[in-house]
Amino acid sequence: MPGAVDQSDVLFAPGRRRAKVWRHLGKLGRTTVYGNYEHYNTGGIIGGNSFTATGRPRDLRNLFNTGAVTFLGSGADIDVWGAGVNQNIEAASLDVYLAWQRAEADITGSRNGSANGPGAQTISIEPIDMIMSGAVIKF
């Protein structure tokens, strides 16, 4: 079945890389600065196993601009990297964080859903940048 196999490197798997540096800045608490990288080579397209209720891969004809011709997703190659900082405030049992991540993807599809099927194409999705911030209070 085309698109049924996913190969992903996720949390603590061999393909995920994270580097951290810890420092104490003044009396606040430990400051952690980190960077990370993740790579996913998926057989399914866009979430879960990416099959419809009929068990067929999703039709991506609008994404690939193929008009009335059915175009089935066969895989995606995704890279995510980022950096962040976390400041622990020991006196308040509080962590304050700020992180940035960028995700880029190449999506492959064809008329029959196989990677090298008829009309096979790969398109690059415009990168997305995410900025996250927040605080965690520990009770």
C-alpha cells in the first residue's frame, strides 16, 4: 500500500540532536540555552498515517495543481531545527522560556501514490517559523 511506512526520528531517537548549556546567572537560578534538530522521512502525508476513511492516501491534486487528475501523496521529507532559552527562578519555583523553531518540508506525490509512479513530483512547502514562550510554576 503506497505511503503506509513512516520513518521518523523523534524524541530521543538517533536522528534528533539537541545540545544544551547550563549556567547560573546571579541568584535567579539555572539558565539553559539549547539548540535542536529533527528529521522525518515519512511514507504517510500530513498527520497520522494520512489515509482517508477508505484506506487510500490523501488526494493532493490542489496542492500539486494537477487539475482534475487525482494526485496521491507518497511521502514527505521534513526538517525541523530551533533554539531556545529557559530561565529557572528558584525562589518562585518558576521556569520562564522562549523558543524558536523552523520547519521545512518537501512533499512527493504521483497519480498512483507511489514515490516513482506516473507523473511523480516533489514540491517544497514554504518554511514555517514558530516562536513559543511561557512560564511553568511548580507546586
